[in-house]
Amino acid sequence: MKCALAVLVIGLSFLLAGCGSNAAFSVRPLYLQGEKHPAEPRLEGEWTPVTLGITGISSDESEHWSVTAQKDGCYQGQHRKKEAEKPEQVEIYRICLVSLDNKWFFDQELESQNVGTNMISAKDLAPDLTAAHMAGRVWPEQDLIRLTRLRSAWLKQNQPEELRLDRDHSTLFTGSTAQLREIMTQHGEDSNAMTSPLYLCRPGTDCSLRVVEDQLSREPDDTEILDGSAIFYAGIENYDKAIALLGRAAELADPKEQATARAHVGIARLLKRDFSGARNEFAIAQRQSPDPEGQANGALWTGISYFLDGKYNEAHAAFAGVKAPPDESRAMLIILDYASLVRMGRGRKADLFLSDQMAQFVGGADQQLLLLRAAGKIKDFSPADFTDEQLLQGDGVLYALVRLGKGDQKAAGDALRRSINGAGKWNPVYVGAKIELERLDASEQKK
């Protein structure tokens, strides 16, 4: 029987991979036989997962939960996920609430799932296979649900072998319901024992700020949460909050990551247009960086801060001092130095510099294409041809800098406006495009 159960656990592990770090399973339910299940109307309705990660807040529109009350006092949860070029994945769960120490817990059991176009019920597999249970903690609100599940890794480390069965990355608890309830009562608030939280939000409701604040209040020293929250706050232009969070993340960072962490603080200061403060952070990052590439990145960001600050002589000196730039930054370095020379009043020298650098350029096809487009060497190219990814990585702004140097204000303006619309406010591309468009508008007003 243990082996049969383990097979089902492995299948469930893949199904529930999106529900937080690997959850544990149990042979027995969290609820007692004959126990009356509490009702919680706020669970009912439609839900969409919301995630706070290292890149900020994201909502997975391809995934959907629908929860409805059942006559026995439990709930039916229907989970649907549709990925591109794949058949829709559908699972039906029986979800029962359990009250322990005046806190809400839940027991989740897979009832059926689709295999191709057919729905297979767990009952169809009995008695050879028995559905496993998942136990977790839940915090329901009107438009937001927070839930965590018992973690496999913690169960494996903290329960004796006779009470568990381990298979790959999943652990099956084989103890009694009473033992499972004791574990959940004692460790339901322990972040080490429970998976990272899953948040469900009502479709059409913006739960982003509540998710971020909840995560920060519970895990204030988790560097990934600090980084993701900083991106969120930068995205709503609360740059002071973003700088404070990234500063805290830098204090907590592993020594090997401190240079990168300080550079992130510098970039946040760039977003705020605190250019002097940004340069201080980049100088710290350069000193802390253990490798030449990190030092080159620090020097490059220092040059960018001078350029955005309108100090083109200092920018040119900084760009000239960048030794062995990362491969993906070579075209950017050339264009920024070219633009600095133009704005220093050295137009002829700038044109010769750009021509010479392009003639001897060695780099990836994407970078070569960027240089050719910016220099006007691609026939019939227009800013409308940039992809969303290219705009996010700054190709539109770099293209605009060369076009401005060549006197093509219209193409530059179009590229800058597309970059502003395509880049999030947390992205340094956004502030760069904003500053350049402000300069362009100011120069046109003077004419």
C-alpha cells in the first residue's frame, strides 16, 4: 500500500508544482471523522494566483481557481491552467476547513483530473491507489486569500522514518490524524515548516500592495522578498521605499553578492534622479566587486549616471575608463560614448569614433543589429519595428541617442515614447527615456 500511495504522491507533485515549494502529503486527512467543518463564505468564488518574486509582483492569467460550497460543509475547488500550445489542465479538489486553536487550516484532496480529454476520478483507481491529502494554513479575506502548506523537506528532517515515506522531492506522512493535527497546531505559523505562501486574488482586483505588505511584515529579512518588494515600489514610483528595501537587502547579502546588491541601490537612486547618491553606490560596488566584470559594470553605471545628469565630459571620461566590458554591454558603451562626444560639441570626432568602432566591432548578432539600426544602415527600419523585449532592454533609447546625434529628432522621439510605454517604471530604461524625451521637448520649444 505504501508503494501505491507513493506513486500517486509523485503524480500530485507535478500537478501542484505551482503551489509553492514542495508540499508534503498525508495518508490521512487533517479532519476527524464526523467533525463539523466550519463555513467561510469568503472562500467562495473566482480566484487568480498572485506571486511576489525577485522580479516583483506577477499575476498568472493562465491559471484560475473556482471555489464552491458543498452540502457536506466542505468546498469544491476547481483548478484550471491553460498554457500555450498545451491542452488545458483541470483538477477538482475536495477542500475542508478545520479549526485548530481558533485558527483556520484546510485539508485538500484530489478528486479528479483530466488526462487528455477524459476526467479520471480518484475513486476509479481504488482500491489499488488511494488519494493523498495535503494539509495547510489559510487566511481568508474578502478579495485575497493567503495559504501555506506543510513542507516536504521540513517533514523529512523532523519526523521519524516510521511516520513518513520519501519519494524524490515529496514526502508522504503516514502517521495518524491526531499526529498530523498536532504538527499543524504547533508549526502552522513556522515559515521553515510551511511552504512559501500562495496568494489568490479576485479577478479585477489589484491585490499587489497587500501581498507586498503582508510578505514584508512576515519575512522582513528575506532578501528575495526585499528585492521583489523594491521592484514593486519602484514600479509605483515610491523610490524612497525601494531604496530603503534594497539598502536592507544589501546589508543582509552574502559577501559574494554585496557588490551586486550595492549596485541595485545605485540603480534605484538613478530612478529617483539622485545621481550623486547613485555614483556613491556604484563606487562602493566597484570596490567590493571581486572580479573585473563587476568592476567594469560599476564604471559603466557611473558613466550612465553622469550622462543622465547632463555631465557629458565626466561621462565620456568614465566610459573611456571601462576596461573589458561585459559582452552584452559593448554596443551600449559605444553608443553612450558617442552621444557624450556629440553633446560635448565634438560632433566630427563622435562620427569618426562611431564609424571606427562599428568597423572593428566584435559581438553578438543582436548588438551588431542595434548598431546598424542606430546608425541608419538598415533600410526602411523604424522605431515601430522594435520588439517589446528590445524596448525593455534599452535598444529603443540607445537607438534614439544615435538618431539625435544625426539630427533625426522624429525617429528619436518615436523610439523614446515607445520605450517609456514599453518599460516599467522600475526599469532604468524608463527613466533614461523620460529624461531624453524631456531634453528633446525642451530643445524643440527653444526653436
